[in-house]
Amino acid sequence: MKEKILKKIDGYEAYAIELQRGLTAIPAISPLSGGEGEYDKAIYLEKELKKLKFDSIEWVNAPQKEAKNGIRPNLIARYRGKKSDKTLWLMSHLDIVPPGELKLWKSDPYKLKIEGRNLIGRGVEDNQQATVSSLLVVKAMMELNFRPEFDIALLFCADEETGSGFGADYMVEKHPGLFGKEDMFFVPDSGTEDGSAIEVAEKSILWLKVTTHGKQCHASRPALGVNAFRAASALVVKFNSLYKKFPHKDALYEPPISTFEPTKKEANVPNVNTLPGEDVFYMDCRVMPEYQLTEVKAEMRRLADETQKEYNVNIVFEPQQEAQAAPPTDPNAPIVKALEKAIREIYKVEPKVQGIGGGTVAACFRRLNLPAVVYSRLNESAHQPNEYCILDNLMGDAKIFAISALLLGEQK
């Protein structure tokens, strides 16, 4: 059956291109980014799904008044297996980011352009490659009248690009009964150019806005004021001690340590000869799961309190994003082992199981203690001008997921 399915997938290139063309033509941008959401794209996709032999197609709508028709749609298309005691989920997201500066694009971002084996347009890689590759898997099984050992469900989520509050997070929080205790997840939303990387774990994330309040005055008479910029700079240097305070290393992750980095800096005074009375900077902290973010915040607060006393300022913390790491997926889980075998067969590379510092929606499912694996072969053009998907990557991913499903079905 494996060879028959792979042969079927090989014949779907024209179908894959037309799906990409249709999806690219429908911007699905969050209201937070100036769009209307995913409604129109979901309607288009539902029409395509109905052309295939899915056993059920379900909408799970998260309400948002700013979105078209007041909803952010999440779609589930289920193909039933010989048994329905568990489900293999293939999750992709419907939303995209805006195109950015149009002058940097060589073509209309919402009209698919084909150059050789490259498909160019906003969203073609992030995340339509996953949407289309997952469809090819079940289309091949359907046309061969093959039923897998368990259900396969395609999950098309809203809102991945702006936090998943109306997408995966919403579904897990409001509809946890959709997911069974034996379910497994493929999340094709990150990867490497050679297709070797299998992501099974993520660090905790803390983005912190740090505002220092002093007293503004003329720069030539600093004794009349309190330089907020100087105090904030001292705190930035103190924060470097976080590396020693939280030193745990784990080779599963790249980099293998927690990171604590000052990043964004807001403008303070507009002129050179005024001592700033307020200063704002941001910290991006990616913390190994062994540490609680409450510990990290407590230490950062202690350092800030020290700085307050030393410089006679007031320092305020405002978390911008905060998420404790979800439990990692076991590197020896059946879904990981099946994926490793499929990668070796299709891409002829040695798989690398790893953790990352970034965050993905896989964490939503890992918090349900379900094995979730982030995998795709990507050239990482997401969010860039002239975003492109390599057709061979799309087709290869479909084969990878198909073989993995078959291998999982062989396990007792």
C-alpha cells in the first residue's frame, strides 16, 4: 500500500499548485494586523474539502466582533479509520501575515507566481505548504479506498500568527473533548532546508517591558534630576547575571541554555541636552523548562529593586508575553520514531530530534499531555518579501506524513 500511496501523491503536483493558487488569492489576516480574519479562506477550503471523501467537516468558531461575520473559524476534516479509538492530527493554520512593503515584492503577493519549482506568494510556505501537503495524504488514501488503522483529522486553525487565542488555544480551552487521550499531532510549521529537524520541545518564554522612572532635567545640571537612562542601562548589565543564576544545559535544545537578552529600546527624549526622566527597554527571555518563570521574574525583580535603591528610580515590569514551557514530547514516542524512519526513506538524511527557543502551537497539545511533533521541510522564507514554497518540499512532506501514518498503523 505504501508504494501505491506514494505514487498517487506523485501525481498530485498540478492539484497542489491549484490549491496554492486558490489559497494565496484570499488574504486571511488577523484584525490585529488590519485584516478581517480567515472566514473567506475557510469558505474556499470547505468547498475543496467537500470534493473529497471526508466523513465529516466541522467548523469550530471562536467569536471576535472585529472579524468578518464576528468569528475566527477553525475547521476539522475527519477521515475515519478502521477504528476510531485514536486520531492522528495534521494541523496547519489558515492565517497569514501582511505582505509588508509592497515595493520589495517582485510580483503581486496575492497572485501565485511560479518560477521553476518555486511557488511565490504570501502564505505559500507559512502555512499553506502544510495545508496542502496534509490534504494530499488523505486524498491518496481516499482514492485508493484505503482506511488507516485510526482516524486521520486535518485541523485548519485560525490566529496562529497573533497568539492562537482564537485558534489552537481556543480549541484546547473551550473544546478539549475534541482530543482523545491516545491522539497524536503533526504540526508542520517549522523546519530546516534539509528536512532533518524534528522539534519535540520548547523553552518557556517571557517578554518583559521594563520602564524606569527618574526625573527629567537639563543635561548640564544632572544633580537636579535622576537619569532614568543611566539606571536602566545599569539594570541591563545586571540582567546578564541571569545566565549564571539559571545555568542548566540540555543538548536537546539549540542553543542548549536559557537566554536573557535586552532587545527593543524605546526613544526617550528627542534632544541631546535633556536628561531623560523615563526610559523603556524590553527583555526577551527563553528559559529552560527546568525553571519556573516565577523564579526568573523574582530574580529580575530583585535586581531591579537593587537598581532602584542605587539610582533613586522606580522600575516597573509589564509582561508582554509569558508562557511556561509545555511538557516535551518524548523523543522515543511512536510518532517520533515513525517520523524518523520516514525522513530517512524520503529525504535520505539523518533525523535530528531537538528542542527550540521559539514557541509553536504544538505547546497547546503538549499541555494536554499528547505527543505533538513540529516538522516540515522549509526554506524559511516565511514573513519575508517574495515568500516562496518549494514544490518538492510540499510533495515530500506529504509523503513523510503518509509513511508515518502507515508505520504508526503497524504498531500494536
